[in-house]
Amino acid sequence: MAPTPLTKSLQFEKKNQSMPRLPKHLKITKRPIPHPPTPSPYSGSSTPKTIYVSSSSPIMGVVKRVQKYLRAAENRASASLLAGNKKGGGGGGGRKEQIATLAKSQEALKKEEVFVKATGRAMERALKVGKWFERDGREGEFLVKVKTGSVLVVDDVVGQEEEGDGGEEGGKKEERVERLKREIEEGGLSKAAVRKRKRDVARIEGEVPESRTRWVNMVEVAVSLK
């Protein structure tokens, strides 16, 4: 029996609204979702550390990248603590400062989260990355938080003639509109057929946008050291 997908336990807000159907000579092509450049593990704590996962990303490869970010954060915290201890000196007051610096360093380390984000079918892989940090005793070292959301994406509306396959005869907008109007004027069509052709004319003449937007489900898995 196949295991239950981890995404089954997630809940998402429904944002998409129904959109009018496109004429047969038009189709939707999906644009890639743009992502900012991947930050260096050695960039400061103020830089968000985000890993974007696709449906083909190797789970353990992503795990190792998360570990690399967390090790770099731990090294920064250790360097900050060492610098604070040298500054504090060896007196009684210095001891208090050392304790305060240690507490501050540990608190800062907890806030350095690595975010693993994914949309659509890739969400399952992102969740499996989070589960890896919660298994086999690792839950005592790592804190994992899961958050759901949505991302607005853009789809292009293109005609068959734009795909390089020659398209159908009369595929250009002007020719299609002319032919549809002529069919309406000539008569002999049923009322339903006339209404359909009028809708097609309206869409071709401007009611169909060059692109459409829609919301896709997104999951964010935040991993940090305890």
C-alpha cells in the first residue's frame, strides 16, 4: 500500500476564480516562476536563505544544502561569541557579559532559518526535506516549521499560428473575425451557433488578454537549529 502523501495534511485558501473558455485557436502556455538568486551560505544573517525545490530536485541534495547554511550560521554565532568573550575580559563584570553574549548568540542562531519553498507537485519533496530533520533523533537538534500559502503566476495566451506549426487556414485574428462575421450574416445557422460565433468574435477582438494570472499553492518549510 502506497504511503499517504504529506501534502494531504495541508490546507490552502482557494483564490482562483473561474475564467471564460478560450477559442479553439488559442492556448495557454505557463511561464516559469521567477526566483531571486540563491544567496551564499556565508552571507550575513540579514540575508534570507531560501532554497527553491522543483519536482526533480534530489531530496538529500536539498538536505545537504540546508545543512551547509545552518553550519555557516553556527560558525557566525561562534565567532560572535568568541569576539564577545575577548571584549568582556576576565573580571566579574566580564563573566556576566559572557553569559549575556552567549544567550544573545543562541537566540540569534535560533532566528537564522533556512527556507525550503516549493509549488505544485514539488511541495511533496519540500515536505520530505522537513521530515528528514524531524526523524532519527534529529528533532532534538533542529526545529521545523511548515507554512502554506499561494503564489501569483502568469500564463501567456498564444495562438496556434505562433507555435510554428503553420496554424489553421485563416488563423490570423482579422481573417478569423471576417470569416465569423460572414457566417453570421449569411444566415442558415441555429441561434446557438450564432451566439457562439458572436462570443468568438468578441473574444478575438479584444476580450481575450495576452496573458492570464492565477494562484498556485505553495509550501514553505523553515529549518533552524534549536
